[in-house]
Amino acid sequence: MRVNITAEELTTAVRNDPFLKSFNLRVLKAEDGEVIIECDLQEHLKRVGDIMNGGAVMSLVDTAGGLCIITSENLLNQVTSSLTVNFLRPISKGPVTAKGKLVKAGKNLAYVEVEVTDGEGKLSARAIGTWFVFR
């Protein structure tokens, strides 16, 4: 049985997370197996060259991946097992958007794809990942 969770509830959850709260994330869409999250390109998320830090991009990807699983499954929690991010272009304009889509959910593992776009809508990163799920 699936428990419906709204974009507003997910936004509250990520804003209360001790690590993620500095990203000031907004969940724009939360539907069955799909999420869209967004954050402004803030100074503390940038690196030399006035571009988004790769670790910040990976955190955004990781968050989108985990949240899209939560929208589709009746879970207690989920943790990242494996995450591969391909950086396609630097991000120098915000807001930055990550779209997570659940590809397949099994008994213990879920497989996700995530795309990250910059403020101009240009594809900047593409990722695939595996999450362990706690039921």
C-alpha cells in the first residue's frame, strides 16, 4: 500500500534536514516515482570559477533520487547504495533543477535516474543510482 506524500511535505522534510537545509530546496513535483526539486545557485554552493561545486551537484542528485523513491513506496527510509554522476557542463546560472525518476523498485533495492539542468534549462549532469530501501 502506497502512502501519498505531497511536495509540500517533502519540502518541509528537506528544509529540516541538518545537512540539506543550507540548500534551501523546493520540491516542485512529487508524484508516483517522480520528483522535481530546485535550489538557487547560492554563493556557498559555488567553487572557484563561479560554478556550482560538484559535491553540491551530487547532493542535489542524491536528494532527488531518494525522494522519488519515497513517493512511490511505503518505506521507513532509504539510503544510497551506489551513485554515478556524469557532469556534462558547468552550472553557472540558477535556479538548478534535479528531476528524479524511479526506474525499478525491488524488494530491497530501487534504481533511479536523475537529470540536472541549470537556470537556462541546459542539461548539466545525468546520474544513475541504486538505493537500499527499508520497509
